[in-house]
Amino acid sequence: SQAFMPLHEERFLVVVAPPGETIDPAGMRAFVTDGRQGVNYRIGTWHAIQSVLEREGEFLVVDRGGAGHNCDEYPIAIRVSLE
């Protein structure tokens, strides 16, 4: 798994999708945090880069150690609307 802890107190956007060979836009979900909570992603969970909403932000990232590749990048065109 991977954990992201904000080093700021600004709201940020979390966009996730279930694990799989492809990313199904219908299965994607977006959340807005309160800026003081961290996020821990289960292994295999697709996630977008955390986007801080009001200003630039920094995160402490906790990732598994060891050898091997654990980051697959997939370009996808999505539009997220906050309501």
C-alpha cells in the first residue's frame, strides 16, 4: 500500500478507481479531504496525483520497501467537477 500524509492544512482532491488491467471511468470516485487527514491506498488501487485545491501543498509519502517495480502509470483524460 501507499500512504500520503499532507504537510499542510489545505483541502485536497483524491481520485481513485478499483484495481484492474484498465481504468473504467464509470468506477472512478473523487473525494475532497479536510486537509488534515491522510490517505492510505490499498495495493493495486489506481489513484491520481493528489491535487491541493487552494495553494501548493506537500505530502509525506510512505511506500513499501524492497526491490521491484510498484508504479504503473496510465494516462487518462478525466474531468472532475466539484459540487
